[in-house]
Amino acid sequence: MQFERLLISLILISCNSKPNDKTEANKINADTLILSPSKNNNMAYKEQLEVTKKYYPFRNWRESYNDGLEQYTEENCNKAQAIFETLIAKLIELGQDANEKDKVELFKTAVLSLNKLNDEIEGLIETGEREDLCELIDQITIAAEMNPKNYADGEGIADEWRDW
């Protein structure tokens, strides 16, 4: 875990400095990032969680509405997306060093919210959507520094509570 944090720190440093820029200011910034792992790791933790938004399937869902699948209205897609926005925001707020039990509670809340939304909107989460959401939840689990294989006999944390 410590090696992964150091690697993320080095990647962030290389992304934030210009090639061949060896100024003293950059050296100090690099040293500060490496010597202050809790500050940098928390930033990397937040960034890891934010990056999971690239796995959002909701744009495709919205396009399905245009193809005649009426359950994927803008409003319904926004409701589903809001569940994930809330999950990610609360994981960031909770912080990298939070205990796993507290993180699991946030995932439980999100999955139960998806269950409720799926009950309210007939056909919202079908086979393809289920796969999309399970993959998204696994990606968020990994970004939250948890192993999805540790849940539901290796099926992922969503399988602990999902009805879809």
C-alpha cells in the first residue's frame, strides 16, 4: 500500500512539472509531496475517486431514451447519477484513512438507493445496466482502497444488497 502511495505521488509530481524543468521551486514541491504523504495521499485518494466518473454509463442510458427506451429519461438518469455523485462525495469526505466499515455503509446506502430507484422505475436496471453499475461500483470500491473481491463471495460489494 505504501509503495502504491509513493508511486501515485511520483506520477502526480511528473504530471505537475514541465519536462526538463529543474527549478528549485519544483524540487521543493516534489520534496514536499513525497515528505507529506498524508496530504498528498488524501489528494490522490480524492482524484482516484473522481476518476471513476469516467465509468458512468448514464450518457449511454440517455442515448437509449432516444432509441425508444422510455425509462431512460433525463430525470431518471439524473436520479441514478446523483446516487453515485453522493457516494463519491461522501467517500471523499470520509477520507482515505476512514475505517472500511464506514466506507461499506456508504456503499450499502448507494446500492439500497439504486434498489429503490429500480423499484420505482420499471425496467431501469436490466442486464446491460446491471453490468455497467456493478463495474462502476467495483471501480469506486478500488478507488476507495478496498478490494471488491472481499465481498459477496468475490462478486463485489454491490452483490451484498442489490436486487437488480
